[in-house]
Amino acid sequence: MKGQHLIIIVNLAWNIVNFRAGLVRALIAAGYKVTVVAVADGYENRVVELGCDFIPVKMAEHGTSPLEDIKLMFRYYKIFAVKRPDAILSFTIKPNIFGSLAANWLSIPVINNVPGLGAAFSGKRLIKFVVEGLYRISFRRAFKVIFQNDQDRELFSERRLVEPSKTLVVPGSGIDLSHFQGSGRLTNDSSAEGLTFIFVGRLLREKGVLEFVEAARVVKSLRPASQFQILGFIAEGSNAITELELAAWQDEGIVEYLGSSDDVRPFIQNADCVVLPSFYREGTPRSLLEAAALSRPIITTDWVGCRDVVDDGINGYLCKVKDHAHLAEQLMRFIALGDAQRMAMGAAGRSKVEQQFDEKIVVRRYIDALQECRRDFSTRSRWKHKGRMK
């Protein structure tokens, strides 16, 4: 393990800072040399501050141009051929597919992470067919493919996108329990009925933003003092919520848009409940892990990934997918709870993440996978004998 060089490929430097910083620190502490390859988006200096190297790569993250994707694959190939890492850790769809193809040509073992399936698996049939084909080809020689929930692993196995023996499930990206600590204190007296609900996440329609707003309209007609907040950056693409929509909702007095933040803790702690009505193919939603770690009750959909974080009626409530009326019912149900019940829900959430979603569990499984990889692949000798692609 000592002296092993790992390359981590991911879409954005922001992704490393917000979701993988603990993993990077742990790998470096374990003796690995780590290089991150991602789009330079203003967070690259913070990646370097973690103690690793950073190599920028140009990527059309949301683009569908085959030519651009082929160019990305060769960009990865050139980087891997020069750096000659012992193994590659890959996250997000384009690095998983095109980075794996480049690594396969160079006989470098890859450990892939599929953090949810996103819109590709719930969109147009042709897009789904193409994406499945690309996954099937790129994962053929993967050493391990890591999923964040059992449903995604079962889908990939059933569709023969990956050999079941190569798969592993980890509890999301994990959560740093020392960084996210919550006392479970109440922000509002329930007798005032002025509870605050917050949505935290990218502003995509698949994340349930519209359902959140429609449910807010219903609840505010019954409990005008209720507060509804949205925290998250405005995404790109046809499925993104626009600034005009946000402005209209604020003018109407339905929601308050808080902008985006690299530190969500004060916003979650100032709310009484975190709401995520997602129908996106989540892995394990980070915002829900953060909410539970901060002792905040959760209302989310009975949907892949989301339901893994909530025990219905224990640390929150589950609602039907794409059903703002049922979401409104669950919000009203929460409002009707007493202070002690809401505090108990928050405490139950904290206990759940301590037992199931601690970042240390995720880190340990990655290190175990890397050690297994080293035993099964003599990477250095493979480079000496095979060298570059013939």
C-alpha cells in the first residue's frame, strides 16, 4: 500500500470538496499518493489543500456529443499513460464510462462508484439504451463497481451491465459525524405553528422542487405561518429550475430562496425539517444524510436511495412519488406533532447515521477494495510487461 499512486476521476473539483474530502484525506493518511482529475471549476485549490495533486480536464458534463466524449476518453488516456497510476477510483457517469475505457486499454485496474443513476435511466428509451450499452462495455474489465443502494446494484446485475461478483454496496458517500453534529434542539415552538421546512439540493425538476412548491402552497393556505426555504445552486439543462421561476415563487410568498452555500449546516439547523421529494435515481442523497446527522427529521419520497435514510414514522415520513398532495399531507402530519415527538425523530435520525452511514465505514471498504486490488493485480509489473496500448 505504501507508495501506491491512485488517480481519482470525477466530474467536478467541487464534487471532491463536498463529497469525497474525507476519503481523500484517509487515503493519503493510509500512505497513498493521490491525484485528482476533474473539471477546474474554482474549487481546484481546495482540492490541493487536501494534500493531493490536481490535473484539470475539459469535459462537457451535460453534453451528448459523441465526438466530445471520444475526445474526453483520449484526454484520460494521455493522463493515465503519463502518470501510470497503480489504480483508478472513478465517480460520476462520464468518468465512469470514458475514464474506464481509457484505463482498460492501459490495463490499469479501476474501482468504479455509481452514485445513483440520475436522469439517464428515467428518461428517453434511446438515451437509456445507449447509456446501458456504454456501461456494459466500460465495466466489463472493472475490478469493482460500487453502488450506494441495493436497488441500483440489482438493476445493473439484472441488465447484465456488470458481473454481480464484482459489485459492492457502500452507504452513500458517508457522513463525517464530527463535522455534522446536531443537538436536536427545536427552532420553533409548535404551538406557534410556524415551522420551517427546507429543501436542500440541486435545483432540478427530478429533485422534486415543483412538488415542494405545490405542497407549500397547500400547507400555507392552512398554516400561513409555515416557512418554506430552498437552498441549492441553479443547475444547467432543460430540467433545471430557472431564476424566473424562483423569483415568481418568492414574489408569491410561497418560498424563500437562500442561494447556495458550501456549508449547509447553519441552514439545516435553523429549520425544523428537511424535505426532499425526489424522483431522481439517487444513490443515497447527501442532503438527507446531513439532515439526519444534524438531528433533523426528514420528509422524502418512497423512492430508490431516499427511503434508505428514513424509517417511516421513526426519523421522518415517506411520501408518494410525484404527488404534491400526499407530500402536503405528510407536512401537515409533521406540523401536528408535539415538540417531544419532533425531537425524538431528530435523535432517531442521528442514531441511524451513526450506525449505518458513518464516513469511516465507506473509507474502510474502499481501502479494503484497494488492498484486494493490489493482491490480485501486480500493477507495476503489468506496466513493465505490457506498457502502453499496442
